[in-house]
Amino acid sequence: MIIAPQVFINIMSTWKLIQRRCYDLLSYRYSLLVILIAFTCIFIGIIHFGEVWIEWSKEKYEAVFHSFNDNILGISFQKKLCQHVPIDVVYTWVNGSDPVFLQNLEKYIPVKDVNVAVSRFNDKDELRYSLRSLEMHAPWVRHVYIVTNGQIPSWLDMDNPRMTLVTHDDIFPEKSDLPTFSSPAIESHIHRIPGLSDKFIYFNDDVMLGAEVWPEDFITQAGGQKIYLAWWVPDCSEVCPWAWVGDGACDPACNTTICEFDGGDCDPTPISTDSEAMEDGNDYPYKYLQETQIRNQDAVKMLNIIKRKSNAPLVNASTSTLLFRTLKSYGQAALEDNKKKMHSINMRNEFEEHHINKKYENANKQHGVRQTNTTNMEYTVKSNFLDLNHFNYTERRAQLNHYLNDDIINLVHMNHSEKSNKLRHSNNWKHRNRQLDTYAESLLHVNKIYNTAYGFERRRVPAHMPHLLDKWIVMDMQKRFRLVFKKTSNHRVRDAEDMQFAFSYFYFLMSEKRNVSTAEIFAMFDTDKSGTWSDREIRTLLSRLYPLPLDYSLVVEFENIISNCSHNIELIETVESPSGERYLDSTLPVVTKELILKCNTISKRLNAKFGKNRRYKYEIIKAGRNEIFEMLTSNVSLTVQLLDEIRRDPKKFICLNDDMDPTRRSENDVVRALLNDFYRSLYPLRSSFELPSQYRNRFSHRHELFEWRASRMKARNLLLTLLVLLLIATLYHLFHHQVRRLFRMRTLPTLLV
């Protein structure tokens, strides 16, 4: 009871003291000014706190309320986007005319190759127009990252909040790999960009957008990743197409190191070869690939004639005439018997074989290639025919190829007059060299690695266009192939043993499999989720397990296996069959998951058929419909025609690659002017990533900009500190007497209530 009055007395005393102080303050000359400044500071503080709170709320809840506005234009695409998944864009760019860059380049590239390298790094303002096309046709992207070696484009707005300039130092974990001039090395680290979205689109700076592009052009919820594939990977050698490798027959031309010893079709003893890859200055293999494809079309046709399915007769259609001559010595009966066996094949391939043989006979006459001695060939086949009968089909094909393959190779490649002299002897193909550029060699390098990891397969090169990538898949890929990617990162310039990024990524995505357990397989066919397989579900299983039409014996066999397992296996759980699970004449027991898991015969068959599944969803699309890829040459008239064709019908993805002759400088200047005019005609409006036309960046390297910003910040902080000290000193000299009086201690008598 005594404490409460005492507390009340203290409160009232304090209140009276505050009133006295306020009255004293108001009695001074500058009291109103002090009060005004105080209220102004409070007001400014409230506003600042409100702004901070609003900004925090926007960042926290933007994914809920403003997800469709999170893009480079800041406008809503809610009516056009099916779903919003943040997608960023990554560019790689370099200014080949920068003196610092050229000085570093000369340290790692031989002097004779510097001019070629400089032309490849030449900047024609493609990045400026690519950003314009991005803002025009894909404004839904969230953020743009530009990866450089520290260089800054003179026109780039570094204060744009939707753009970040990233240097190699920011993404390379091993700083000893820098500086680098290799695009595969840089590409292998772009997924390490801080703040990058899980899914991002990788652009080369010479890739433009010619029409509206949406995320569905790269990925869909149902089909998964869209993969645009163009031309075939170069053959392992000019005398061995990839279709011959791993086909079950030994081809001596493919039994070399570069062709991986015919995929294991031949003896493990390799055939020595002097064929070594030679690097070329050109980085893009389009010309080589196109030429190789045309040259090998006839080889593939010949292959289809000579090498047939494993259930084909001993001798194929392409060699039937030759073997018929040889078989005459063994009697007319054997001849007629073999004619009957090969009649159906001859009817199917007669026209194609005649066409190809006629073509090669004419070519032999034109180029003066020595024809194969038919008599010797007949004698060789005749002397070995009895031995062939003791071999199985694959071995017999290998023996036939031993005698026929060299001549086929000569026929396929005889149209090169400059190399025809090298093919006059049957074994000269072992010593042939071919020239491939670094890009083509690196494709073969990756193809060889993936053949070892995933099996032999004919692979295509991804189209030259923007690629949607998932950084988690990239990390999985580099984790599996860690050593080869580390080696790629070590390369200062492009190398034949680079891991080509897009090719490696997409075939990793397509080739990776995951193990599917028997329980998952059971749930896959248990469509009604009853925990048992009905007769209808078993029928669906059999239709996918065996070839159609289903043989009744296979169905009976499968049912008998299930019945035997149900009698011989003791089940822990007892499950009653739901109504309607069995047909009226069905004799099957209740097929539960436990029964299938314990029945080894059934589970093995299921695992053999369904045990491996795609790890990632994807959809393969043939390139050419939505992409334009052309090589710009020094020919002015052809360039004008090409650019006009693109103007008439621009595709979604446009890439114009530089293949100009460095020695033709005057024509090259005209071509560059035409190209700049072409870009300005398609993308005339300045993007938000560009500075106004009258401004240019003061610094050409990011470290110079950062140093200037740091110096500016220090100078500003120093100036603010001096101003604050000056203000405090001024206020003290003006109000020090009043301040001393204000805080003078006064004692108040105790109030008696």
C-alpha cells in the first residue's frame, strides 16, 4: 500500500520537471528553430523508415504479387506467360581491339596466328544489337549478365539495375587458369555467376532474335527441354563413317585409334596409322561438315547395301554378282540354292545398286582410277568360301569386309583428284591425313568420351542459337566428367581436347539414365492404385513388354510364371482382390507388389525392359525451321543477297558468323558497313542497356571503374565528415550558453499530495 503512492509521487514529480524544462526551452530566442529542426529530423526518419520497409516488403513478397513484372522492362506478362519461372540471360563478349587484350593475346598465341585470332575476336557491335533484339522480342527475361575479361563496352549503361557485368575472376575457381582466350573454358564456368537463376539462356554476342521468343521455345512442362540438332558430328576419319563403327562387323578402315578400333568389332590389336588431326585457324566446321556429309552420303548408301541386318544371308546384294561367278565352280545346284535365298534382297536393292555402281564406274573412268582386278577378286573369294561356312554371321561379314572394304573405300573417295594417287594401293588409306579445325576436333573429342560413357551413337551438333541451360544439370555433368572439364578450363586458347559446352550439355542430358526399381515399375502399371494388378493392367504390361501382335503362348507363359510364384513364395501380407479385377475365365491369383518383388523371373524381365529410364525430360527438334545461320564472306554481292533474304523472312534466331578473308580489307569494310546497316534496319531503337548517344563510358575496364568509384566514395565520405564537424562547431558556438543553462541541475521540492 505504501509503494503505490510513492510511485505516483515520482511520476508526478517527473512530469512537473519536464514541464519546467519545456517552459525554459520555449523562453529562449532560438527555441522554435530547435523544435522545427527536431520535428524535421523525425519526419525524415519516418519517411526513410517507410521506404526501407516498403522495399523490404517488395523484395519479400514480390514472388507472390509481382512475379510477372520481374523482367527487364518491368511490365506484366501475366496474360502471355503460362507460368513464371525466373530466367536470366548470359552473354559472353570480348573487344578484340583492346590494346591490353592484344598484349595478353600475344603471350599465348604464336605470332603467325595472331592476325587470325584478332579477326575472330573482332567486335562489330553485335552485342548492342543483340540486347536490342532481346528487349524487343524477349522482354520477359529477368536479368542480363555479360561475361567479359573485365572490358566494358563504351555504350553500355553500367547503372542499369537489370544488367550485371561479370568478369572471369568472378567465376573461375582456379585463378591460375587466367587469363584465358578460350570460349569453351569460359562457358564451362558461366553457371557459377552469383545470383544466376536456376535456368538461364546462354547467348553468343553474334546471335540475334528476329521474332517473338517465349520460354516455350526452349522448354515445356510436358515435353521438357527442347533440343535443336543440326548437322552430324564429323566422321572419325575420311575413310570411316560413324555408321560403320560398332555395327557388328569388322571394318579395317575403322580399326584405328581415332575410330576407337571399330567400336570393338575387330581384334583388340590396333592397326597402326599415321592419321593425326591438324588444327586450322577457322573455328567453325560448317564448311568441312557440309563437304564431309555430301562426300559420305554414297558411303552410307553403299553401307546399307553391303551390311544388312543380322538375319540376312551370307552374301549381301552388293556382292551377289561377284559371288555367283565364284560359286559356278561348286555346281549349278549350289548356285540355284543361293539365288533363291537372295532373290528378295536383289529385288529390293537392284535399282539402287545399279545406280551406285554406274556412278562409280563413270567416276573411275573420269579420274583414271585403276579398276579392281575382278579375276583376282573371284579367286580370292573362291579360295576362302569354304572357310566362311564355318563362321557365324558377324565373322563371315568381317571376312568379306577384309576383301571388299578397301575397294569400297577407294570408290567412295575417288572423286578427290588431288588424293587419288594415294589410294592406288589398298593399304594407303592408313597413312592419310585430313585437316580439321579446332572446333571439329573438339567435337570428335567429346564424342569419343561419350561413346565410352554411354555407348556408340551417331550424334548431331546442336544448332548455333541461344541455349536454355539448367545450372544444376551443368554441375552434375561437370561432376561426372570432372577431369576433362578441368583440362578444358586450363586451356588458354581453343584446343582439340576441349569439352564443347552445348554439345556436351545436351548429350549428357539425353544420355543420362536413372535406375527404376521394381516397386516403381509395379506402381507404373497399377493405374487404379488398388495395390494389385488386374487382368487389364497385365495386358497393358504385356503389350509393352513383348512385340506386337502378342503371341498367345507368351501370355500363357507369363501367367504360368505368376501362378508358380504364388504357389512357391510365402507372402507376408494377404490382400484380397478387388471386385472387377479378374475376367470370368481368369485363373490368375491376386498379383500384389510383394509377389512381383519376390518373383525373380518376373522382376528380372521387368528390370531388363523398364529398369532404365530417362533422367531428364527432353524433346528433339530438327534444326532449320526457326534458325538462320550463315557465314559472312568478303564477297559483297553475296552478302547483300544474304542480308536481303533474312530481311524478307527473319527467323526467331539469327546468327551471322564472320568468315571473311583478313587479306581483303577493302571488301571487309564494305561488308561490315552492310552488316551494321542490316542490324540498324531490324533494331533501330536504343535499348535500356545503352547510354544516350551523346555519352560514352569513361573507363574501358571494370577494375578502373571500381577504383574510380572507391576513390569517389572516399572523397564523398571525407567531405560529409568535414561538413558534419563544421555544423557541430557552429551550433556549439551559437548555443553553448543556452545548452549549459538547459542542462543545469535544479532541485525541486517534494510535492505533497
